[in-house]
Amino acid sequence: MREIYGDELFERLRPDWSSAQAAQVDAWFNDPQTSSWVAELDSVTVGFIVTTCDLSTGMGMLEIIAVHPDQQRQGIGARLISHALAHLRDAGVAYVEAYIRDFAGHAPAHQALRSQGFTRRAVMPVLLYRATEFPGSPAHRPARIRRITEADVDACVTFGVEAFRSVYASFEDLYGPDLFGRFEPDWEASQASYIRRAITDSDDETWVYDLEGRPAGFVVLKMDDHGIADIDLLAVDPAQQGQGIAPMLNRVAFERSQEESMSYVVVATADDPGHAPARRSYESAGFVPMPIQWNLQIIRL
């Protein structure tokens, strides 16, 4: 990953990666909601796998699989996956997912997953980024762009859900009703809850486009301590789409990132037809795909 991203971007994306990775593995092992198994060779642990599952939806997840570098390419990873899948199947899980990345470092994991029947999921996340040319430069925001107020929240939640209706329709078409129903048993309620949390989070910035005293669009911006800003959420009232509101909100997020001396702005979207307008909006703002993308694999048990 360092070789692909370059030192500067890698250090911002993965500061102190080894400690963070160790803490995450430790958290998984100590989480009562996970199941973990190890592979032993001559009484020495040479690999492990961690899974989670939601029996209410029948969905399982392979959270992580790791094999000691000296013991890789001997089929240990495939046997760990096979064992975990058997356990999940016996528990009543219908589908199992795995998140990996599409670069050479994850090639052994790709191979082990494919050997057990995993295939590419119908919708893939797309990570985009853009460097800020002049960190710290002041912005000149359009008069209609302002910070969100408490009075805006309910309206933003309402039109935000409607703005994502076509996205979820695209998901259902691509996944089929069975898998979609497991992924999103009540997408409207979960999306409304997510929007409300995002736009009211005091650690982030939410900017709205004001149309005659009412919000017609919003963008949520997160900024970290390592020079990375994240456009966490952007939505425009469907009745006001096609009027250039999304590009204005994108520009405000980018300019605020410059003001706060962020070096990069990132945004996550997806490759399905429902996200096509969002991808075009980000691309027109100068965002390009990250050198390494997520790769989601899934298997039907």
C-alpha cells in the first residue's frame, strides 16, 4: 500500500498502521459478538480467522483472516475459511461477505476466498480523492450556503431519504429481493437514522443550500488530525436536483478543507447506476479514483 500510495499519502491514510491493526485484531478477539479460530502447526499458531453474524438477517462477515508469512500458500487460509463457513452455515447464516482490497498485497486472500466459492458482490464501493492545491487559502462561499441549524434537521432527513430512494432501488435490482431484504430490512428507517446522526454530529461540519429559508441540499464534512477531509454525506432535494446545488456543496466542502489546511479530500460512493449522478458530480469537481479500492466478495451458503 505504501508503494502504491506513496509515502506522503500513505502516512496520512495509515498513520501508525501497525499499532492500529494490532488494536483492531485485539478488539475482535475480545468482542463477545465475534467467533474466532486459529490454525496450529506443531502446536504453534500460524493463522487465524474472525467472523461475525447477524442471525436476524442471516448475514455473516469474515472480518479478518491472516496466516503467518512463513506458512502462506500452503492452503491454511482456505482451510480456515472453510471451517468458518461451516460454522456460519450451522448457525443459520444464509450469506457471508468479506472485505478485501484490490492490490497485490491481498492477492493471497483473493485466491483463498475464490477457492471457497466467493464471488464479486453486485455493487462495489468506489473511493475518490482530490488533493488541495492551496491549503489555508480563504474561501468565498455563495450567499445561499450556510451552516445547518436545528430547524433544518427534519427537512434534511426527509428529503435526504427521498434523495437516496433511487440508489436503494438500484441496489434491489442488482441484488435481487432476497439478498436486498437481508442487507436492508428497513432501509428508509436506517437511512433516516444515519442522516440525522451525521448532520447533527458536533464533531463534523454540515453545510446546507438555503432556498427561500429552507434547506434544499446538504453536505457533511469530516476532518481528521492527519490532513484528510472526508465528504461523509451529500444529498439534494429531488425536487431541486439538476440546478447545480450538488457542485456548489462539493465546492464548499473542498474550500473548507483548504481553509483548515487539509491536504486531501476523500469521498466514498458506489459503482451502481443509482450512484451515477453522484459520481459525475464528484468527477466534475476533480475527484479521481483512489489507487487502491475495496473489493467486496460474497458467498451463498
